[in-house]
Amino acid sequence: MMDEQQLKFIEEKAKKLRQHIVKMVGAAGSGHPGGSLSAADILSYLFFKEMKVDPENPRWSERDRFVLSKGHAAPVLYAALAEKGFFPVEDLSSLRKINSHLQGHPDMKKTPGVEMSTGSLGTGFSATIGMALAAKLDKKDYRIFVMLGDGEVQEGQVWEAAMAASHYKLDNLIAVLDYNGLQIDGNINDVLSPEPLNEKWRAFGWEVIEIDGHNLEEIHMAFTKANEIKDKPVMIIAKTIKGKGVSFMENEAGWHGTAPKPEEVEKALLELQ
Amino acid sequence: MEKMATRDAYGKALVELGKINKDVVVLDADLSGSTKTAGFAKEFPERFFNMGIAEQNLMGTAAGFAASGKIPFASTFAIFACGRAYDQIRNTIGYPKLNVKIAASHAGLTVGEDGGSHQMLEDISLMRTIPGMTVIVPADGVETKQAIFAASEHQGPVYIRLGRPSIPIIFDDRYKFEIGKASLLKEGKDVAIIATGIMVAEALEAAKELEAQGIEAAVLNISTIKPLDKEAIIQIAQKTGAVVTAEEHNIIGGLGSAVAEVLVENYPVPMERIGVQDTFGESGKPDELLEKYGLKAKNIIGACQKVLNRK
């Protein structure tokens, strides 16, 4: 259990992240709000409770690494990095604009705190295999966190990486699957079902923990348990709601990659107070 | 004549490199016996990672190693490296300019009997269009060894093209390879043969025979396709006024195209290109294939005579 104060703090930060997401995607006029909002609680927990990072020294060698393999959810990552202090919150309004360090998809060369350039699905996940192997080779105890989208696991590369992670017993790698159930063309089970997900990951040698990805207590329990697992990687399958927190975006595939209009931003922000 | 496959030189160089640089890690995709990374695997098992037959993950994992301060050499056949994992090389290695060395063996027709599905003839083209990618095609074992060491010291992504068959040793110990520097192997005033990889030995043979015909052909070895030694190319074009390129690659997008790009903008001269004429390969012995697809010294000689008529 987390204490009440801590829980409140992470909750408040998650709300802030959601406000940033809606505002920055609205200002950009394009981007991916749905899958950013679904991941806000988990990123809030990771950046404000779980991970050792130092915004003053983004390349600190002992830091925990977070890779957003579902790179299109860049807004939630940028919101978390800005709130954590990696760069000014004001920068968020430059998302997707010319000369901005906040690219449409994460760019490790441009944005402090971004650990891997992602966007082509499946690629970030493989990079975390290399990071986890390097940490083991150097006998370092930092951990590697990676978030995948549910649609992303349709990529074959994901399963190549999944096989490698268990083969090399990467217990310093903790993955989260943002299972919001929707992809661009609609319901994931209509487009190309990835189910049974739990059994698939287990069959690939992973420890699987299933949670409600919006329940901070469950998120806390999952990471606490994940840290104790030895000799294999952990997959936290987090059931989430695409567009979570903004009523008119929730569970609507259309909000995968559509920016809210100014009046919609206003309406959304009222709900996110 | 002493012979050695560039992949063998690579394997030996890796072991030497592993001894002096502890940051070097090697990844392979179930082909370590063929790419010759097996020697490193035996010597430094803790720094060797077999990623199985999963080239996309091979490249992505190498990127993760590089992001963690390691110097990964990722090896498989050129067809799988550049074909199967192009997106991973482009987006996870090239785009973030990560310090990954892609050492791809079995490039070109000389794979031989495995046939067209395995004969990578488009890799130079694919790799040189990736911004920031250094592309090296060694001409022999001596150059390969030096190129591997140079690649390990270079900060940024490098593609090194290696071959399967034993090829003549061209260079002696005095040779000094430098990334981005062409080497003039033979002086000549009538025509310049600009070659890369296994075609350098053919070019030297062609130049020798041309000499008997009273034609003085210069031979320029371009082992770094990118960044290209533009000055050396312009200079030799100025000196000879006629150029023939030779490569074991599709004539589209490879050395010939790169040289043409330089000359057309700086010093246009009549030019002929020896290479695979925009087709796939097939099964056969390496020498039979080089013969059938027009990649022998005699073809270079023919191209030289043709280009001289256009002067």
C-alpha cells in the first residue's frame, strides 16, 4: 500500500499529465491523444514514484531507463519529462512544430530524458533488450522499463524481442502493455486479435501480472511484485481506457490520432480539473 | 598469390579488437560460423550475444547496447541485415546516430550456390542513403582488418560489407586505411578504373592487360563509399578524362551512381559502369557468376575501350 499523501501526489501528477496532453495536442493540431491519456497513470507512477532519474543529469549512468516503444504516445512522455523537470513545461506547446525539440515521435537526440528514438512500432522494445543486457554485463543494478501498445504486439519484432528477453533471463527488464483495446482501424480484436495475451507472454517465458492500468494501488502492487521476480522478465498487462479522463474521447478509436479543436480542448480541461 | 576472405579477416580482427577494447560486444543471428564472429564468441563468451534468427531484434538490441555505451558489432548476411532489418537500421540505428557497427558478410554474387535470394546486390544503395551512415567496402583482408579497427574508433553508425570467397591480398603492411580516403593503386593517364570490394583485384588485372595494349589505366580503390572521397575522384577524372567504375552490386545506387553524382556536378567525363545490370543473381560457383554477369577483368577492359572511344 502507498500512503495517502503519496497516492494523492501521483494522482495529481497524472491529472497534470492529462491536462498537458490535451493542451499540447490541441496546440499542435495533430498527434495522438487517445493512447497518451490511457498511459498517463502508469507514466505518472513510473516518473514520480518508481524510477531513479535525475532531471539535472539526464545521462546519469546509474539511472533507470524508460523507453516508450509505442512512440506515438509521445505527448504523455513529454508531459511526464516536463513535470519531472527535464525541460520547461512551456516547451510542451511547441510539440510537432518546426525547430521544436519535441518531435511527433520521441527523438533521443533532441529531447532530454528520451532514452530511445521510437515511432516505428516494435523497435523500442528491442532496444531495451540491448540496454538490459548491457546493464547485466556491467553488473549495474539500474532497471529498464518499456511500454508497448496493444496494437504494437502485432509486430513480429515484438516476439523476437520477447524470446530474447526470456532467453537471457532479463529480470532487470519490466514491460508494460497499455491494453486500451483500440487501434487506428478500430477494436483490436476486430483488426487482428493479439489474444490470448496473458498466455502468449507466459509461453514466451515472461512473468505476467494483470492489472487495471488506472488504479494506482494496483499499479503500485504490480511494480512492487515485478521488482522481486528473478531470472525472467516481467510483463504487466495494464487494462486501460483509450482517452481516459476525457469523457468524449474515452473508448473512441477516432481519438487515436486526432487533435481536439480549441473548444474541445476547453471542454476536456474542464473535465480534468 | 596469397588469398583471404574478408569475412575471415573480420573474424580475426574482432578477436584482436576484443582484447584491447572491453566495450566491444558482438551480436550475431545464428550465422557466427559463417560471418566468423564465432572466434570472438569463443574468446569472449560474456560479450557475445546470439540473437537467433531474428534480425530485426538483432539490430534493435545492438542499438540498445550502443545507447548504453557499448560498441556493438552486429553481424549476419548482408541480405538479412539490410533487407530484413532495413527499418531497424534506418530508424533505431541511423536516425538516432547510434554507435552500431553493422558488419554484413556474404554480400554480392559471390555467395554463389545459395542463389539469388541470398545474393545481396542492393546494400550499398540502401545503406548510403541513410543520413550519417558510414559505408565501407574493403578490397582485401588487410584493408578489412584496418577498417574494423577504424570503425570501432569512429563515433556513429558504420556499415561494413564483407564477402564469402577468398580473394587476393592486395595491400601490404605499409598500407594505411582511413575512413573517407580513396587509395590510388596504380597511376595512369588514359582512363581511370574506380573500383570497390572484390572488383579492385579485377581492376588491377585489367589495368595490367591494358598496359600491354598501350593503354595507361589508373586504378582507384574506393573502400569508403560514404563519406566519398570526392577530391580523389575529381582529380583522377581531370587527369584521365574517362572513368570506368566496377562493383559487385546493382549498377543502380552503388559505387557507379555515387561516382557519377560527384562527376556530373564537378567534372563530367565519359563514364562506363561495370556492375550487375539491374537484375537478381542465381545459383552457381562464384567465378561462374562473375563471368556470367560481366564482372571480370575482361569486362572492365571492354568498358575502358568503350569509354576511350567516347573521349
